[in-house]
Amino acid sequence: MPRFFLSRLQGNCLLAVILLLLAAPGWADPPAYRLRDQQMQYYGPRHERQAEPETETINISWFGPDDPHHPEGGDLWPAACMAVEEANASGGYQGRKFQLRPVWSDSPWGEGARRLAEQVYRDGVVAVVGGIDGASTHVAEQIAAKARLPVISPVATDKSINLAGVPWIFSCLPGDHLIAPALADSLANQKEPRRTVLLSSTEHDAHLFSVEVQAALRDRKIGLAQHYEFDPKNPDISRLCRQAIDAGATEVIVSADAKTSAEIVRAFRQTEFAGVIYLGPAGARRQFVELAGLAAEGVLVPMPSVSCPEKHAEFNARFQARCGHRPDYAAAQTYDALAMLVTAIRDAGPNRALIADSLRDLSPYEGVAGPIRWDPVGANTRKVALGVYRKGEIVEM
């Protein structure tokens, strides 16, 4: 039989096998979504003494800046400290104090990863809280996969953090796949003809959120008039605004960090644009509203936290007394992450594997930023509402 005929026959057989596999039940969905329905298990050592570091304090790694003036992580550090100080004031753990051990670099994939790995293996930390965004949390995730200790992400919304098959990861905020539908539903409920333009930064978190926004819009049969991506290091904001207006935008969705979002909103307010502006999660951060000022009025943003009024009011007062300003959702969620971890350590003792089990068992947990209900892969399933800025405050719509 000629060689070319055999090759063609083999190729056709391979294609048939692939098509049969794709048609089989369970193969139609992307693997990541099947993984979300399956709880990863850890079957390694749990009770051995070497898993319980003999330190004078219960050491918790803080993978984030300990500078209250840091533009992205500044409010997170005092919120974390508040939770630890309150835990120590109520007795710590069997007389031993909890201690936050900060480690950070503004190059998290380089120097930051090296410092965190050294700390995890050298200083007897029982868990890691951090990082301050999706990219830095992936660094902590990779170290946890080898070192086998729980990592609690207080503020990252990158859904892929919990889809790497690592049973040590817990994300306190709802993921982008739960946040984006709040924006898409608002657009779907509008009856007037619309032309929606998406402006998205290529920065890690902003890019991933824009991907989820586009998926949510497609699910609702909403098409984008235009999508313009830009370099976060050198955004030509005037050009972006002009492109959106020239495209006939009636709504603009901006996916960028808090600082860039504020600059874009201010620029739109100086043009003839009279449409609605939607922002991603960064638009609900304190940095955004401080930089945007009066331009924030009427801007629509997702509300990643759903605060318990009594708990949140008390936390707000204590945070404001300490820092001189009110906390945003990220600070409140960081406080909850540490408070939840302290509870898990008190229940399980300073054993990394048992702390992870205890964290999982604490769900549902009611914090100042709202409920935490883990799905099988350790991501919070809290529903996200849409808010609007009124006089510098976010009001639920």
C-alpha cells in the first residue's frame, strides 16, 4: 500500500478519535470549568511534628508592602495588622502571639519570589496572606505548590489562581467571572440602541477582567462597537477618548488600574461624551475616587464586597481612627482574610495541612466585607452587585 495512502488513513483515524472524544459527555466544556467543580485533595503528612514549627510566635507571612503609603497595597497592611493585634489582645494562640512577617518587592516575580521562598522555608511561617493583585498571588501560589502551606488571597480577582490544581489556595474576593456579569446585566437591561466601547489595559489583572467582560457580553448577545487595548506604561489617554467618541460610543467600559481609570474618567469628562462609564474592580478602590474627584460622579462600578452594616461600621470607625481615612473593599477584605486565618489556626494548631482543612471548614464565614463561601477550588462565590458613585460614595443600584 502506498506510503502516502497510509499517512492519509492514519490521519483520518486520528481525526475521528478526536471528534469522538470531543463529542463524549464532559469533553464539551473547557477543562478549567470542570476543575472548578472538583475539590482538590491533599493526602500528604498532616500530624508530624516537623509540620509544626517550634517558634516563640505563630508566624504568618505577609506577601505585600508594609508601607502604608504604597499606592496599591498601602491600606492592606494596616488592615492586616488590625486583625493580628486584636487576635493577640484576646490571647493569641495558647499564649503565643501571632506575628505578621512582611516580605515584598515591586518585582514580585524576581526578588519578591526569592524572598518569599526563603521566608517560607527558613522562618517557620504557617501560612501566606497575599499578594496585592493577581500577578503577585500567582507567585505565592507557585511557592505553596512546593512548600505545601495555605495561601489566602485577600484581593485578587483572577479566577485562574484557583484553577491550577493546588489545594492550598483560597481567594476571598469573587473572581472576575462573577464580577463581569454585573456590568453585562446592566447593559442588557437597557432598551435604547447602544454602542459599547471597551478600553482595556494589557496589564495582567485588567486584561483578564476584559476577557471576562467580553465573555459576559457574548452570553447576553451584546456586541462591542470597538475594543481598544493600550500599554499601561504609556497610555495615550486623549487618543483613547477620541477613538471611543469617534466610534459613536454610548457606553464605555474601562478595564485598568485605579490610577489609569481615574485619568481616563477625568479625560472623558473634559470632552463632549455624555454616555455612561463602567469600570472594573479597581474603580472601587480608594485611590480611584481620590484621583478622580468630582469626575467620579455617576461612574458605575462593581461592588466586590457586600458589607454587614453593623460589622462594617465598627471596622470603618477603627480603621479611620488609625489611618485617617475610610477603608475600601480591599482593606476590609484583607482584615477578613487575617481574622479568618487566625480562627483556623486556633482551631487546627500551627500545622499547615490542618490549617488548610480548617479554612475550608469555616465556610460560610461572615466578615466585615461580606460572606465567604468557598466553591470546591477555594474561591469565594459571593454575588456581586453594581454600584454608582454619588458624592464620592458608592451606592448600590
